[in-house]
Amino acid sequence: MKRLITIGLVLVLSVLPVFGSGQSDSKDGVTTIKFYGSDAQYNKDMVAQFEAENPDIKVEIVPCDFDNAEQIIKTGIASGNPVDVSFFWGSQISAFVDSGMATDLTSYLTANNNEWMNTFVQTYIDAGKIDGKYYSISYQPVIETLYINEDIFKENNLSVPTTVEEVFAVGEELKKKGIYAMGNWTGQNHQLLVFAYQVMANSGVLDDVVNGRVPLAGPNEAPGLRECLIFLKEAYDRGIWYPGEGALTATKDQVQAAFYQGKIAMLFDAGSNVGTYEDNAQFELGVAKFPLVSKDSAYGVNVITNALFVPVNAAHKEEAVRFIKFYTSEAGQSITMATGRLPSIKAKQDKIDNKLMQDLMNTTAGDNVVGYRHLQNLSSQINSFLQNDIVGLVCSGTPIDTVLKDLEALRQDAVK
């Protein structure tokens, strides 16, 4: 497998952008570092303020292609010309740790009696920890959520579903009006596996499953994934998942446009985008928990985070760490919060004054809430299978037993 991955990286070098400059980029006492991340205005503001406070460092933003981020970043590293700071998801950093492509940042976090470490909400910073070492720095929790068109539910005298059974009941009622109960786009169907984690949380096996200690197929398989895949297949077959037959190939633009047009009642997406939806929705917007397996059961809350890491062969590691420290400082977090993004540091947790953001954070609180890390953190192969294959395979007709056996084989490889 590692040999095939290496060959694949070599083959794509000619078609994917190379970040450039593994050599020193210092001129007149100023070092230029490259940052693979969004080129949205908040990041431009972040860079401008950082450069004002650090005149010896210039930051060049390399716009991030989120759908192909892993492949592009790995290509840059394999070519010997990576960026110095790169975006990735904290809880999926194993994709780079497994292949020795990420810098161990533990010593920076723990310096001066854990000075930097202690600024973070522990759950968020731990998202980037593997085998006791920290490889990514989380700057924002990505709380998977349901964005709700409140007007649809009010106009049809319906309540937002809180159980799986209620999803089907609501879906059938809305289908009569030409409205789809749920929406999600290709490339992020793995988010729908949140339903599996709700089963695991309620069954008390969540920690064992996500840490690879129990089988995912066979007579003693852990509950969760099978139940989730049965639910998604039924939702697909019933036609309550936008736009019906084309649900597995619907694009982000198509799904978001349909949501804004009132064709979708509940949209699955990351809570990190709450500001974008609030700005664009022309209806009363809400956020809600994923439906539980049963009322009052345990509720699983993921600890996916948006994070930054330093490629192992980055040319300017010290400057890169300085940039990441600013990004996660109170000043840096203020910039991201102003655009509807949640903070990862303690000092900003009680400074949220936006109602939707507060509602989103409230979905993570309560005596029945159980935190977890995703199963895909076990290995890059499992991450790829869950992110790109599993939901589409089942909904297009592959037997669930076959899919789970393939996943179990990957799990066994990961825990050897």
C-alpha cells in the first residue's frame, strides 16, 4: 500500500500545483513563508495583522482546494517543496502522521510549563494528538450540525425531528409539498456517519469503536455503522434526500442553492460555516442536534477541528510556529470569530455574542453529551474509505455486509 501511494504521488506531480520554495526565502532580513489555507478576507486580515506585529516575516497565502487538500499537500511534501504552514482537519492528521509527513509540535506546546497548551480547550487541542504527540494545532471546532429552515417547519406545522423515526415521518410529509427533508453533497457524505456515532454513544461502545478495539463486522461487530447505513439507504430509497436519485452526486453549489431556495428543510454541514449561512439565508435559520437513536439517549459530539500543521520538510519551521501561535492567540481568534467561526481557546469561549453561534455551542453541552474522535483517525486508509466510499457504495446497492467486511479489514491493518 505504501509503495502504491508513493507511486501515485509521483504520477500526480505533473498535474497538481507545487507549492514552491523548499529553499531559503529570506531577503533584507525578511523571511517569506507559504500558508496553504483559505484566501477569504478573514485570513487576509489575519496575515496583515501578523505581519504588522512580525515585520521580519511575510506570509504568502496559497489558496486551499478543500476537496483535494490531502492529495495536494502530500504532493508538495513529496516533491520537497511544501508550504511552511498548512491547513488540515485536526482529527484526521493521521493522514500525514502515518507517512511521516507532519512535524511533531509537542515541544512548542509544552514549553514554559505548557504555556501555549494551557490556552486551549483541551478537547480541541487533543484532536491533533496521536500516540501522545501533537502534530496539528486546532484553531476552530467544526461541530457537525443540522442547519434548519425554521420557516418550513412552522408553515407545515411540523417539529424538527429528534429521532431517526421522526426524520422519515417528517420526510414523507414534506415530500408531498415538493420539499426534501435532508440535504448533503458529494464529498462530505461521511458527515452522515454522525448517526452511527449516536448509536455507539447510546450503546456505550463509542470509545472502544473509535479506538479500534472492537470489530466492525462479523458476529461480534460493534453497533452503529450497520444501523446508520440502513437508515441512509432507506432515506435515499424513499427520496427524502435532495434531489432524490441524484443525491449521491449533488454538488455543494447545487445543495446550498436548494437550501436557500426553500427546497431543503435540514442541511448537514459543519458548524464552522454558521456565519455564511446566516448571511445568505432569507428565512429564519436555526441549528439543531442530529436526531438521536431514541429520545433522551446519549448524544455524541465530534471533536473535528480546523487545524494547522507544519510539513516535516518545511523550510521555515520556527517562523511557521510563530504564525500558528498568532493564529490561535486572542487577537487571531477575534478575527475568525468576527466571521461567525467558533474559537478553540479558553479565553474566547465566553465571548460569543451571536445567538446562532451560542445555540451551536449549546448542542455540545448537557449531562447526556459524549465527546468522541472519529473512527477515521485510526489510519489514512480508513479515513479515505469512510470519507469517499462507504455511504455511496451502500446507497448504490453494495451489500452492507460486504462494505463492513472491507472496513473491518482496514481496521485490522490499522491496529496491528
